Amino acid sequence: MEQQAYVSLTALSRRIGLSATWLKAEAEADRVPHLRVGRRLMFNAAEVERVLLDRARLKGDRDLPAVVVDSGVDSEAARTA
């Protein structure tokens, strides 16, 4: 079984370039996956990124802030493939 790394709200905010306030609201509304450890919110950053990208693609979600998430795919190579 693969171990998942969890990061704090602040670390997630820095990593994906979204405000901590917005991410906290999304977590508290159960729109992004998270764990509550006492009073802290912890996130699997890769899973949150996947959920936000899926949500933006499938629903055309206008509530999502405009942000580019590094998917690890070379965009030039993807366009020419």
C-alpha cells in the first residue's frame, strides 16, 4: 500500500497558488478532500490538485480561481502528440 503525504493548509496554499481562506472554505464545505486532525486541516496535495482539475474540466466551475497547476506534463509535447 502506498503511503500518502499530507500537508498543512498553508503548505497546500503555497504549493498550488490558491488562498488559504478559499481552500479552507472548500474543505469545510467538503468540496476538497481533507483530514481534520484536532483543529488542523491536512491535505494530500496531489489529490486536491486532481479534484480541482477534474472539477474545473467537468463542470466548467466558475467559482474556481484561475490558476495553473503543474501536472508534470510538458504542455508543448502534449499539444503536438
